[in-house]
Amino acid sequence: DWLYDALYRHGFANQAASQHREDGLALRDCYIGATVRCAPPENKPARDEFERCGPFLQEEVSLLKDHRVVIALGRIAFD
């Protein structure tokens, strides 16, 4: 919840929270991606899940134009 609240307070989101896909959240000049696309058991992805999802994340990042900042949240994203 803190992420969307911070994005809202700094003008990157139109609302401070998001509960579901159709709740109206709109991001401005901001993109949120995931290193692994599914939520595995106990939210602990296995190495093969990273390997299968990695190309999708790389493609997403390559499609971003004029990005100046990338923020990796969490150990998995940072690694």
C-alpha cells in the first residue's frame, strides 16, 4: 500500500491505493514491472521461474522510452 500512496503524493498516480485491476488507478510517467509474473507458494520463486520470466521483463524494459530512473524494490529485483 505504501508504494501507491507515495506515487500518489508525488504526482505519479491518480489515487493513493489500488485494490483490484478495475479500480481506476492510472499511473503517469511511471511503470511498475515484476521479475516473476506469478505468485509462487509462500511468494518464494524458484530459480527456473526467474529463468522463464526473465526474457519478458527484459522485453518490457527495452520498450520503455526516455526512462531516466529505475528503482528496484526488494532483494529479488535488486539482484
